[in-house]
Amino acid sequence: MLHRRLAAVILAAVVAIGLVVLPGAAAGAQDEALVRVAHFAPGLLKGDVYVVYVNGRLQLKGVPFKTVSDYLKVKPGRFQVEVRKSGQPASSTPVIAATVRLEAGRAYTVAVFGQLTSVKAMLLDDDVSRPGSGKSKVRLIQALPGDQAVDLAAGGDVLFAGAKFPSASDYLEVQAGRVEVEVRKAGSGDVLAPARAVNLPKGAVSSLVVVGGIGEKLELLDIRDSVASAAAPAGGVATGAGGTASTGGRRFATLFLLGLGVVALIGFVLAQQRSSG
Amino acid sequence: MEGRPRPRRAPLRAGAAVGLLALAAAACGTTAAPRAQPAQAGRPAATTGPAPRQAGTGRFTVVDIPIRSWRRLPPSPPVRLEIPAIGVSARLVRLGLGPDGRMQVPGDFQAAGWFTGAAEPGQLGPAVVAGHVDSRTGPAVFYRLRDLHPGDLVRVVRADRRVVRFVVESLARYPKPDLPGDQVYGPTTAPALRLITCAGTFDRERRSYRDNLVVSATIAAEPQPGAAGR
């Protein structure tokens, strides 16, 4: 029973994505793409379970409502994305199929938006690069089903205006720090979600997501896309006093001198033989 | 919760609530091609689509997205570092920036230091831990850091007693003046850990090693408790 409830609440919307994951853990970020799955669809809470295959291979599943998965590192290229209901064989007709191209050195979110009668997925371009010094980057994702366009006000001023469902804005670079944000009906002062404090730290990239509807309360999620160190120390780190280096160094010097001595000795002996002979 | 009639007993009932899914092509040149063409093995070879891609592989790799995500982990400072593969178990001191703009280093050669200007280990971003390779008389806490291999486990114990596990991804050595800030302090999309010590030859006049060794690790995948339930 507990398991079932867990399944109902947490796994109600299983979005799975199949990808060709790079073998091992190649570090070079420039020859791989990053992709993750985000679940912003309240309509999917009603019990339907979906899986997504990409290139018919790997599955990723189990993203609860209002969350994002971790990024997967994948080999860049074209991916065939297919969505099926859970339990349907891979040979069945997908309810959706599309080809996406994931490019090296870039990051993407497959975001699922929803309402009762239709669910949409979008491939979002994520900019996870470091913001300027002392800055933070932020964008708005509008996932509230319906016709209501919204404004996002930060510190009293409208930061993102007229966001329609479903959409994602470009990232804006803002001064880092805590800020009061509130969701309003577009173009009016009517408050849809009351002000809350959001922390936009130095070096961080965030997505603010307006979610809710279909019986779910309207709220603003604060999802961190990437974080760099707030402070970047200069140069190297002085983490050694040479106690183990000197032993090796001395040993080398000793061997070198010993070798030199042997060569000199041989030379001397040879010279002696020659002069005596 | 009250106002939402949710079928609790039959969560996986194949309801008809969600009909069409449309993968809308957003930015980045996506070509949306909604079509209903099965492309998998198990279909007759006569399908018009490309050859069944599964042929030859015959298996699926299933990756579950962890429900016990690091995103749910509240912040807590690290207090201890454990690296079983090289026998390290050390306390962690706090390191800030020195007056010269460089990272401070631990005063205790057997302790490692956590740089407070970067992320806490387990939080999103690069957490940075520095430790000495040696003292004036012998090996120090990170003497065997060079012996680590990709796949080795690194554990960080936090003040709240919780343990964050990292997996080593790579080792790299850089001349100190060329320590690449982006590799060490740059943005990451998952909790990461950088272990730094000295390496290379020892410059006796400056009483300093010429290189830094940087071990990069990424948070380990958590077991998935929810997935076991059906």
C-alpha cells in the first residue's frame, strides 16, 4: 500500500528518456552534450505513466512533479525521441516522436508541460556558463497551463514580462543577492503568487518556474542549473613543503656524484696504465 | 489535497487523462517531426523507417533518475574527508582567501582544508579541498593523492553527520601559474569535488612545488528507494 502510494505520488509521471551515454567519464565538456528531464506538468499527476526512448536505447525515468533530473552526459548528435505509455512495447506506436539535435558543449532540458487534455514537451536551451563577476543568471519558465500570461517582478520591478504558456525566456544577468519575487498577471499588478525571497548567488545560474494549475497550487520554483565558485583564488595552491622531494633530490645528487667519481677513477686508472705502458 | 480526487489505490491505471503529446521544437534548431512510425525491433523488416537500431545490441540500459536527489540535501559544512583507496581519513579545516588573493592552506599537514569561497560538498557547484603533499620532514595528508584512479570513492562527512559520496573522474597536473580556473572553480551542473595538492619538482629557492595536482570527482548516484515499489 505504501509502495503504491509512493508510486502514485512520486512516480505518477514517469518521464523516461533514452540516450546514448558516453562510456566512462570523459571529462572534456566540449565533446559532449548535457541533457536532463524536467517535469512541470500537473496534469500528469493523475496516474498516467510515460516513458521516452531516445534512439531506442537507454531509459531515464522517475522524475516527480516540480523537479528536474540530473544532467546526463551524452555523445552529441541526432536523437530520436519517442514517448510511450508505460507498459507499451517498444514496437508500439509512440504518442509522440521527434528528432532533436544535441550539440557538443551545450546543455538542454527536455521539459514536460501539461494540462488535462494535452501534454507538451519542449527542448530548452540551457546556458550553464559562468555569469560575470559578482553576477547571477536567471530565466523564467512559464509552465502554468492556460491562457494566462504572467509577469515576474523582482524587487518591485518587472524582470520578465508577458510570459505565455509554455515558454522559457532567455537568461538575464542580474546583480547577485537575495531578492523578493512575485508572479503577476501580465500587464497588471494582480498578484498570482505572493512575494517570496529567492537567493540568486554569485556564480549561479537559475531557472525560476511558474507551475501549478489542475488542482495544484500556483507556485514559483527556484531550480539551480549550474553553480561556479563564488570566489576564484589567484594562481596555484601552496600545498607542499618539500619534505618528500628533498629525500629524492638528495638521493639523486648522491648517485650523480658517485657516478662521476667512478668515471674519474676509471679515467685515472686508464691514464696510469697508458703512461706506465 | 482534499479537493483533488486522486485514485490512490490504482495509481498506475492507464487513464485517458493525457492524450496527445507533442514535442514542440523550441530553440536550437530542433526539427519536430511528429509521426507515428514505430522504429523498434520487433517490427517486420519491411517498415519504411531506418533499420531497427536495436539489432545487434539487444539490450537496454535503464537509468533511473534518483528520487533521493542531492537537490533535497540541506546545506551543512563538511568536517571530515575519507578516501579509502589511499588510506586518507582527515579532519577538514576551513580555508579562505589570503591577503595575496590566493587560497589559504591548512596549517596542520595531516588535515585537509575546505575552501569556503566555493560550494559545500554535496551542494551544487565545485567544492574545493586542498591538502599538503608533504611537510618539511615527510609525507602529509595528500601524499598519495597521485595514486587515485577514476572510479575511486571519496567520502565527505558533514557537520550534520550525513555523508556525501563522490566518484573520482579524472586527475590532472598543471604548472601553478597555469592552474585553469575554469576546470577547478568553474560552473558544474552537479555537485562536484576538487582535491588539490602539490606535484612535480620542488623549487628549493622558492621552497615550493612547481605544479598542482587536481583530482576531479562528481557526486555518486544514490540508490533509488522509490523504484523498488511497484
